[in-house]
Amino acid sequence: MSRYRGHRSYRHEGDSQNPLLTGLALVGILAVGAILVGLVWNFSRSQGIRTPLAVGAGFDVSQSMSKEQKQRSVAFLNKVIGEVMPARTPTKIWRYAETIETVHESRPIASKELNKVSRDTIENYLGKWGTRPDKVMQEFQRYTAQYPNRKFVLCLFTDGECHTPKETREQAARLAQDSRVAAVVVGPVINRYRRAVENSYYAPLRDAGKLFVFGETDGLDTLARLKERLHALEN
């Protein structure tokens, strides 16, 4: 009887799995799964929009812009980069008030690559008095010259205040006439400036079907309309 029990015990031990091999197999499965998820994610983004694009974003950091408004602006740009644009789309960022300066330029794979830039140079930065969106739009025009074969999504992140309405409208008209400019996003505009933004400062862009304005509550709706606009370029 003792030999019989020993024989059964030997067979049981031989059939048991090696914990090290089990762990390695599990790690391998997880690694393959992560690779597949990444491939599917990149494939879905690449299938979304094939038109070569570039993004330009000017952030109003004047004293009228609260930190919450700047954070809402950053969140919108993150969605544009992370959910709409193909990976490695050229992206350039400025901040402005009375003057303007470039704070970043890259080809991000994911929006998280812009987190430090947004936090350090936009959200926590307080500019001087004055709001000159016309200067940003002049920079937009120089930017389009860098990529003559791309279409552009240009973003003016502002509450809508404008100290140079005539010059702003003139620059808006130039962008409206540029066939490479697919869309110009303006927001998060507060209610008291919205009518002027849509019907005066940026009216040439509205008339050209290129103006996308959002406020405090309709950012996602504007993002959806922007997606529709860009998908229409594929036809």
C-alpha cells in the first residue's frame, strides 16, 4: 500500500505546473495583449482621417482669463490631439496677451505629451493686460507656410475679449480665403462676447463655414462638429 501511495504522489507532482513557467506565460500573454490594443488604437486613428493635417493653437493668457478657463482650453486641445488627429500630426502652440510667443512645437503621438507644456506655460501662467488675437492669426499664416501640403485646424483659446476688432476681422478674412485652413476654433467664449465673436470679429470665417465657437457648456458639441468637418475633407 505504501508503494502504491508513493507512486500516485510521484505522478501528481510530475503533472503539476511550474510556477515560474506559469508566470512567464502570463507576462507574455499580457504583453501580446498590450501590443494588440496599441495596434488597434493606432489603426483606428489612422483610419479616421487620411488628409495630412496640422494643428495651431494660441492660448489667451491675459488677466481676463481664469485658470479654469485655461484648463478648459487645454482639455479641448487634448481631445483634438488625442481623439481627432492622426498620431504625429504637427502641432504648434503660442501664448498671447498684448504680445505673443511660441511655447511649443512637436509631432505628438498622444495628448499626454503636452501635459507639462500646458501646465507650466499655460495654466499656471498669468500674462499682462491686453488681448490681441490678430497677432495670433498672423502667426497662423506664417505657420501655414511651413506645411504647404497640409490642411490646418487653428484654435484661438480665449474668452472672446478683443482689443483690436478691426485688425482681428482683417486677419480672419485672410484665413477665411486660405483653402488650406479647414477650421478655426474659438473658445471658451463667455456669453457677453459670443455675439461679437460670431457676428463681428470672426464673421469672415463664419461666412466661409470655417468658424467653430464653443462656450462653457458646448465644447463636446463643437468637437463633434469639428470631426464632421474634417471627415468631410475625405470626400
